[in-house]
Amino acid sequence: MSGPNTDYDPVEVTPLKAEEVEAMREAAFAAIAAASDLEELKQVRTEHTGDRSPLALANREIRALPPQARKEAGQRVGQARGAVSKALAARQVVLEAEHEERMLVEEAVDVTLPTARTPRGARHPLTTGAELIADIFVAMGWEVAEGPLVEAEWLNFDALNLGPDHPARTMQDTFWTEPPENHLVLRTHTSPVQARTMLTRRPPIYVVCPGRVFRTDEYDATHSPMFHQVEGLVVDEGITMAHLKGSLDHFATAMFGEGITTRFRPSYFPFTEPSAEVDLVCFVCRGREPDVATCRTCRGEGWIEWGGCGVVNPRVLVACGVDPERYTGFAFGMGIDRTLMFRHGIGDLRGFFEGDVRFTTAFGTEI
């Protein structure tokens, strides 16, 4: 059996030669000196002290040497690695000092300048949105009408041709107050304001009614037990569906821009006859091919559902003391929250109600 190779010269292992280790160290020194900022120094640290750096790979070669040769090679490589680490630490101190000095200059703040201690707030988008809608109709010669949030059952239902057996009267849709014999509800729409107007004024009537309403809906991205509606009512001689269509087209144009029109789809509401669902032409693709086919807003339909409308039912006119033989009228209603979601691309209804100041200030003082 042969004995250990006592004549092995570690100098013959190329990565462990003195001149090779020296070259690795000098290369690391040069890279450290050339680093101009902390990010570059971080890269140099990885290249010259990391697991795949030349000195780290040379250190692995030591394990292949015979025991009597490892000490000298280990000292040589260890001293080189230690020197590189010290150089990195020294350069780190210098670059950090330079970084702090540069930050002091670039991010200097003149603390003597006057400033407002109270941050500027913003009006809530639902408030300014309701005012904008009201302004549109006031400019047409209409008036703004308001009513109480806690409303009489008769005004909320009976006066609007919603009979005693209508499903909207059940607890599934309506918040009833205690005791039941008071016959009071949280209004489920702003239509009672229209009834109040017809009961207290004589035609011609042109009113718009924005306000809060309440229904027992789930609270999610598209529903809320408290939301906002705007309804319009016109009662005058000779009023037709054509007047309704023209009014809604003007409303749509004012809210969403030129070229936005509406269409009617036959529907049913107890307080109007005939009744229709109101659709907006999509304000993104404008209903034009080929854009409509790939539009994510209208999902290829070209139209977006907006609200409901119709000619005021003669029974409602009679209940409110208006002569249906002489006068006709139209009414419409849509959600203010939904309108603003369309107008500003808001994807979650809850943003209006959760009180996050970042949501409100994004709209500024006007919208």
C-alpha cells in the first residue's frame, strides 16, 4: 500500500497559487473602489464575497489538499478574504455618508415656509354629484323638491298604486318602524316626494327629487341597505313619452358627454303606465363595432341599464288630487350612486360609505 503524498506542492493548484489569490484580491479591491453608490457596492459584495465568488471557489479547493499543505493555502486565502471584507466595510461607510449628504441636499425642506396645519378636505362625491344633477334640471327650469326620510306608509305605497298585497311592502324590502300601528317606514324610494308635491301644489309641476332611500338589501360591491336616488316628475297639459325621452337624453349627455343617448325597454311599475327600463348607450365603446364586441363595460351589449321611467299612472294622479282628464305627466328614477360609478369608473359601491378620506379627496371639491 502506498503512503500519503508528502511531496504534493499546493502551489501547483492554480486557484491557490500566491499570484492567483493576489489577483483575485486586487480585482475585488478595484471593483470596491469603482462602486459609486450603495446599490453598486451590493452587487460587488455578491460578486467577490458570495458563494460563487473567485475567493470562495478557491477556498473550496483547500479541502482537496493533503493535511500538511492546507495550512499555508488556508492562511493565504483567508487573509485575502478578510482584506476584501474590510475594504467592503470601509467603502460602505464612505458611500453611506455620501448618500446621507446627498439626501440632505436633494430632500431639503425649508421649515421656515408658511404651511397650513390642517389638511385641505373635500366634499363627498355623493353630495357634489347630487348637486350636479340638480343643477342640470334647474337649468331646464325645474325645481328641487325634498321630503322626510321617515315616511307615511300611505305616501310611500298607497298613493303610488302599490296595493296592500304588493310584495314591496313586506319585511324583505322595507324597513318598518315601531310600533307598527304608526304605519311609518324608512322611505324605499324618493317617489313620496313626488306625491307630496302633487298634494300641495297645482300643475304645472316640474320637480327633481334627489335623496337617501332605504331597503333591506345585502351590503356588497353593488348593493347597500342605504343608497341614493334621483327621481323626476313632470305634470302638465299635453305631456307625452317624447318629452320624457328628450329630458333623459339631455340628462345623459350632461352626465356622460356628447353622443350619449337612451333607449326604452318595455317594463312594469305600479305608478307609471306605460313603463320602461332606461338604458344608456355604452359611454366606453359608444355601441360601435368592432369596439362593442370586446367592451368590458357593456359586455358586448352596447347598452347599460340605468333606471326606470314611464307616464304617470292616472290612478296616482287621482290619489294625489290631480285631474287625469286634463293633465298627464312622466316620472323617472335612477340611482345617484350607480350614476357616479358609471361616470367615474368606480368598481365598488362600498367606497362611498366606508369613510376612507383617500376615496373622498380623490374627487376634490367638485366632480
